[in-house]
Amino acid sequence: MASILAVDDSASMRQMVSFTLKGAGYEVLEAADGVEALSIAKTRSVDLVITDVNMPNMDGISLIQNLRTLPSYKFTPLLMLTTESSAEKKQQGKAAGATGWIVKPFNPEQLLNTVKKVIR
Amino acid sequence: MTIDMAQFHQVFFDESFEGLDVMESGLLNMDPGTADTEEINSIFRAAHSIKGGSGTFGFTEISNFTHVMETLLDEMRDGRREVTAVAVDALLRSVDVLREMLKAVSADDTIDMDDVQAQQSELEAILNNSESAAPAAGANSAQPAADGAEAITGWRVVFRPLPHMMRTGNDPLRIIQELTDLGDVKVEGDASLLPRLAELDPEECFLSWVITVNEALEKSQISEVFDWVEDDCELSIVPIVTEAVAEQVEAPEVESAVQASEPAQPERRQGERRAEDRRSPVDRRQNDRRSGGGASGSSSIRVDINKIDGLINMVGELVITQSMLSMLGEDFTIDRVERLQDGLAQLERHTRELQESVMQIRMLPISFTFSRFPRLVHDLSSKMGKKIELKMSGEQTEVDKTVIEKIGDPLVHLVRNSLDHGIEMPEVRKAAGKPETGTVHLSAAHRGGNIIIEIRDDGKGLDKHRIESKAIERGLITEEHNLTDQQIYELIFQAGFSTAEQISDVSGRGVGMDVVRKNINELGGSIEIESEMGKGSAIIIRLPLTLAILDGQTIAVGDEIYIVPLVSIIESIQLKPDMINLVAGRGETFKLRNDYLPIVRLHEVFGIESVKTTDLMSGLLVVVEGDGKRCGLFVDDLIGQQQVVIKSLEANYKRVDGLSGATILGDGSVALILDIPGIIRLSSQKYSVADLKQSA
Amino acid sequence: MPAIAQQNGNDDMQQDVEVIGSEYLTFNLGDEDYGVDILRVQEIRGWEMVTRVPNQPAFVKGVLNLRGSIVPIFDLRERMGMPAREYDKATVVIILKVICEISERSVGIVVDGVSDVLNARSQDIAATPDFGENLDTEFITGMASSNGKMVMLLDVDKLQPSVAQADEDVEVA
């Protein structure tokens, strides 16, 4: 079973993401911010990280930057959840090492379709 | 897969209302001109989360409105826009509008779009008010639809990943697979750039591909697949036009010929997609309705995870005890009766602890109530033309949920009173030699087994003579009364009493103070006034601690056991003869480093006859502090430290001097909790009667 | 203790006693029988050690833990100005629900022993006779007869001393 780390400071978004993914048979780990996510990532590897961008303590961009420095996360798909449709945030994310993004708002189907893009 | 999105709505509403509170208090803290980036950031994040959530859960009006707020905040955050008082006020009003929208949606009501439109226009006016307003607006027109694709029957894609592409987590194979999902695809690999094995870096990509997609797709459908990697590869997507031209000429045959492999595929896909589009709004409406029903009925409480963990631990203990008891019961013999008793006692203790912990969940920080005041003070003071600073302390003091619910309105009334009647107009204050800005200090604390909430202002204070004459006028007292100042202040709690010269819409029509007192009495509390003409006044609300936890030191005097709150203990010492001093008429003192502190013999203050020793050298001295006074409390022995649940003595009996409450010990017995300031008072009363016989 | 004068209730007292419930738990203090409205009785338990509360009137024996609440225990003899008596196996504590100002409270009273439940119709209840100055009748709402014995009905709401009264009763330490 593929494992996914879902990172979002908003509990409702986190629940929605996690519920959807669990329903599709993925193992889901949750974190409320980048710091929490990074500490989980240091203890185990996952098949995919989905992270919000704007979060307290450590934002999504810094999280991606940090994850990419971990040997076991060198090639792991890292997706950002972003409402910013402006190219700027995406560029920042890409520069930090993000694989891609999911533009909010999205529905569960869209989420699953995107996840299927990176977990085969 | 169908997912009922309504199940996340309640959480979304809860966190959105919290987010609004964050935004509100953040905006109130913001000083125009010198905005703190971290502050703006947290406001921005809150708006951003609401926008994201509302978009996801289908509350389009909310996400559209929040988008405008977010745009403004974003510009402030990046320093592209100055933080002006006008903008902050507009944002504050927007928070209100947003709150109304969320309330409406959560109650399944319709949103008042007039208000929303008006507020949105105000925000947009601010946004358009400078050249820097444009960038975010362009976002909506993000991807213009690919044009002129009708005649195209296929695409030729040249995909050459840059060497680093895999390090972004993107896998070329995955992308090609995704393309094959779109229909009939032919892939040709190109390994010409592959270096020799010795030079090959396995983490880099050297292959490239030419992909032919034999489907009449929109260009965007193809470029979407490469969306994430457009900067990590060389990419060209060229339409295959030859067939398209042919199609124009002899359309039916060529189309069927070219797409022979999967003729009906794209048609069906499109059909599916339309069906989905049609379905989703209906789903949303249903979801909204369902969540609306749930929201109005339930009231939820957010609980600190530590409290939950504590509960789980306790249940664990309970299970252990239970299994121990059932093992004991399986082959019980009378010689094991002692173990049975132990087990039962343990069971009782754990059950009680569990009960208390469950009750503890009801305890919430009073900040839930306090958080509304910055806004209230901000709005009212500008309305009244006064300059007022609100200070708050002790917001983390935990009180019962019932108190949170019931104390809000009385506090609002009292704070309004302070603002309206207490704090003077800036000119008046200046003339009186006071700073123009008045201060209202709202504080909460656990003290002496009570929760004390104070509203203290540096305004003009209560006018004793005005209250007096008003009371006489109203027939509440006669002219020959001999009331103390305190009793005169108390008069304002009488029904129908108001000293405001003019009725204002701020503090109402004198229906307030009696109701305030009634509400507080209903919570088992009391209310007191302190005031000094020209200096200010303070309203002190004392609420009983129906429940609170305290770290305590258990002490023994004779066969009695008491709890001393750990916070009031400085240290415990064994007295030596050379430390003791007698001060004539004032009893015993001892020297602690450079201070002489009075010795308070607990057995005397409390009349404990079973006291083990009255010899100062053989007992222990607990150095305690209360209300800024220190003394040495003489006891027989220290037993141990433990957390105790404070129980009120007043609930069934009355307040007792020197005690702040009681608690239940592990064996089910009651131990009384000392009120250190009270004990110091009791003891000084004793010595004021000059009990020289004892100290001689 | 003066002998109890037999006296029939006069008509204007009748209305007051009508509102009193009709079942009473009876108990004794020495030779005298007392009753409390059974609806006010929460539980009856044997005497056990209580935690003394300092600087309280002598009739306040202390407090005990009743399912997590702190409940004061009053010695009824001492509360009514009767001589104290050693507690023994028959000594019981009756936990009562009392109404004090606006709140409902629990208090325990120590009595010599519980006797019975008395069924009293309101016409069987007589007003409290005037015992003169030697007996404080403030706690007695009326009298009923049971098997030829007089039972004094207690007004449980008066047992809790008012704050001022309790402070007066404390001797200066």
C-alpha cells in the first residue's frame, strides 16, 4: 500500500485529503505544518507528500526544500496544494524541488486523479 | 468514488471561525504604517485557509469574497501596499461580513449578498487605488483556451527532459503513461544523448522521446500533462495537420480511418465529463443542506490533546485494575480479602480520577471570552471619540465551559461601562493631568480558590455623592443613612439605577448592573467595586472554582492533613535555635538570610489539638508567600506533592477563612487546601490580640 | 427538657403544614423522635471519620466526600443545643438536600439512630407548640404523632447556618 504524507494547517482540508486518500486505499500520515511533517519524514519514507503552501512554523516551500535534502526523499514526488494560480508560487515551489501542484479548490476526484499521476 | 463532503463542513466552519478571530485580533494589533510582517502573515494565512476551504467545500461566494481580502493582504505582506488605518478598518469590516457569510452558510441560510457586494467594492476600491493593484487580478484569466484546434486530429510531441528533472520527483515514464491514458499514442525513444556508462550519472536523465498522439485533442489536454515540468524539459507540441486538411475535405471517412483503433473513445469521455459537471452542483447543495442541519444542533468543544492522552492513560489503568479484580474473583479465598479490598480501593480511585478528568475537559481558557474585547474597545472608543488602550492578562486561566458561556455578556456590559462612564474624553484627561489615552485592564487569575476577573480602569472613578443623591432621589436610601463608601458603591447594583447623565447607546439604559450581578450570582460568584475619585475604578468578580487543578504539597499537623498550593511555597526549612527571634507583642519571627519573617503556627491558627510537636526545632517550617507577604508556616511534617482537583467548600457549606477549598485524596478522604493570604491574615489578627503567653 | 404539651393545631397554621410532604423519615435523638421529609433524604450512612474544618462552631463535625462533592456534617444534637453524645455503631448520618437562598445543597446530619418511615396526613400534623424560652424551636415546622409518640418535624432548610450566624458561633480562638 502506497503511503502519503498530507500536510496542511487547516484541519478540514487535512481531513478531506486524508479521508479521500484513505478511501482510495492509501496509507495516510498527517501533519499540521512543515516542522511536524519534516520530523515524520525523518523517521520514515513515504511514496508521496502533499503539502499546503501557507502554514505557520514552516511553510510548504521550505518543507519541500528541506525534504529534498533528505536522501530518502531525493526522488519522492512532492506536491503543493496551492490556491495561488499565479506562476510565482509555482515557480518558487519548483525551484525548491516540488514535483507539481494541485490547485485549490479541488474535489476528491481531482485529488485522486492527480495522485494517480505520481503513484502508479 | 463518492465522498460526502458535508462531513468536513463542521470542522471547516469551526476552524474558519477561529481563523476569523485570529484575523480580527491580528488586525486590531496592527499599527498603521509599521506593520509587523509576522502579524500580517498570520492574518493572511487565516484568510488563505478560509478561501481554500470554502472553495474546496463549494462555498463559492465565500471564497470569492475572501480572495479579494487575500489579495489586499498579500500586497501588504509583500510590502507592495502600505498598511493604512483605512485598509485595516476595511479589513475588519470584511471580517464581520465574512463571519456573517459563514454563519449564514453554516445555518443553511442565504447570504446577504448586498452587504457582501458593498464590502467587496470597498476592498476593491482600496485595491484599485494604486498602480500596484493589478497583478493578482490577472490570475483568473490564467489559461486561455487553445485556439484553432478543431481541424487537428493528432499531435506530435517532442519531449526532452533536462538532466535534473528526476530530482524534482517527476518521472518521464509516468508522464508518458499519462499521455497514453489520453488515447492512441505511439512512443519512440531517443537514446542518442546517453553518455558512456562510466560517465553516466544514474540520477540524471539523458533520454528523450517523440510521442505521437493520434487523437483529436485540445492542445491544453496535452500540455497539461507537462504542466509540472515545463521548465524542466525541452518540449514541443505540434499539431498533425495533414489529416486535418484531409478531414476538411472528406471528413467522415478520414476521421474513421485515422481513429480506427478507438473510434468512440473521445466522444464517451466528453460525455462523462459533462455528466460529472452536471452532478457536482447538486451534490454540493445536498451537502450544504445536510451540514446546515448538523451545525445548528450540535455544540462542540476543542480539547487539548494532552487532556485526551490523560484520559486514555486513566482508562488504561482502569482496565488493568478490572482485569486484576476479575483474576482475583476467579478463585477467591477469604485470605485474599485484603487484596480484594486493595483492588476495590484502586478501582474507586481510578474511577474517580477518570470522572475528574472528564470534567476537566470542560475547562477552557478564558481567552475564549476575552478575545472579543479588543474589537469592542477599538470600535467603541472610536465611536465615542475617546483614546483607550485595552490591556489583558491571565487569558490562559482555565474556567469551566459554563462560566465561559455565562460570563461573556456581564463582562461586555462592565467593559462598556468602563469605556462609557469611566474613561474621560481626551481633553478632560489632559486637563486633569492624566495621559490622553485611558487604560482598561482586563485580567483573570486563580486566587484563593476562586477565579478572579477584574476590570480596572484609570478613568474618573465613581462619584460617591452623585450615587448618594440619586439613591435618595429614587428612594433607595434616606438622607440620614450611614452607609460606608463600599455600601454606596453597591447601590449601583440596585435595579433601575443608572448614574449616566445621558443615556447612551453604549452602556444602555440602567437595566444592566442588577442583571450583571444576578448573572454572576447565578454562577455562584460575587461582584465588588473599588473606586477612587479621579483615579479610576475596578470591578472585581469572584467566581468559585467548581473545578480546577492545583499542584499541591501535602502537609501534616497532628492527624490532620492539609494541602499547600505549590505556587505559594518558597522553600521548606528546619529551624535552628539561632534563627528564632521574638518581637515583643508580635510573636515569633525567624531570620531567613537577611529577612525577619513571622512564624505562623498552623496548629494554633487552626486549633489543631492532635499536634505532634509544639517545639519549633522539631517540626518543619514551610516558607510561604501570599499577596506579597511572606511567613514561615510551622507544621509537623511534609508528606508529598501531588496534583489535586480543587473542590469548593462553598457549594454545600460556606467560605472558611484560611481555606481556599478542599480536595479528595487517593483514599477518598477530604483534605482542605490552605489559602495562604487568608492564613497570614488570621494569624496577624491573633497577634493583634497580643498573645504574649504563647510567644514568651 | 420540658415535657411536651399536647396541643391541637389551630386553623391558621393548617395551611402551612398542608404543603409539607406526607412521608417522613423518622430518627431519634435520645428519647425524642424527629422526622424529615423523605423527599429531602439523599442517603443514609453509618458514621465515619470526617475531615475537621478549623474554626467552626462545635456542631460542625467536618466535611466528607460524597461522590466527589464536599459535604458538611452537622451534629444535630449540638445544632439544636442538646448535649453531645459519643458516637457508636447505631449512629447514622443522614444526607439531606437543603435549599439555601437560591441554591440546592447537600448537608449531613448526625443522629442517634434511624427508626422508621412515618406516613402522616396533613390533618395529623399539628403546629409547633410554644415551649417557652428554654427550647429553640426554629428548626421545627410541626408535630405529628406516630403510634402514640410525638414526632417533631424538622425544617431542613434552617439547618445550614447563615454566614453571619456561623461566624458568631465561633469562639474567639
